[in-house]
Amino acid sequence: MFVDTGKEAADLYIVNHAKENDLVISQDIGLAGLLLKKGVVFITPRGKQYTELNIANALQFRYLSAKERRSGHFSKGPKKLSEDDILNFITTMKKILSKDAGD
């Protein structure tokens, strides 16, 4: 699917077309916040699953980080994807898929 090149065009497409129990893999916490309200399963490439229970804290941290950047304080950014991250992603995916299969 091709979408406009606008800043949020891909996110808007995903939000408008995602349905309950769809699976989205992204590191966009804001997108996660929107999709969880629709019943979408959301995980990051590092295997962290966002849920209604933990999204508020993640969004608060995102807000505080953006506030720090606006005041001129920049962090190093995300660390390189590690083997542990990949294993965590695989483990999370297996849990999600086995739950859907009824295991």
C-alpha cells in the first residue's frame, strides 16, 4: 500500500484500517496509544508489548523526553538492536500467536 508522504500519513492509514485483534509492529508509542483503544495488539521490534495497562506510562515518558529535547537536552538515542532484543521479540510473538491459536 502506498500512502501520501505527509508526516503522519502512514500512521493515519494504519489507524483508519486496523481492526480489533490485528497485530501491529512498530516503535511508535503514539501510534500504540491510538491503536490500543481499537483493540489492536501492539508490539515493538524489541518485543515489548504495549497494553492498556502500560501505555499511559510509556506516553508520559515520551512526553517528558520530548520536553527535554525542546529544552536542548538530547540523549544518545536508542541502542543497537541486540540478540536479546531479537529473542525477546520472538518470545513475545510466540505468546501472541499461541494465544490466538488457543494454546
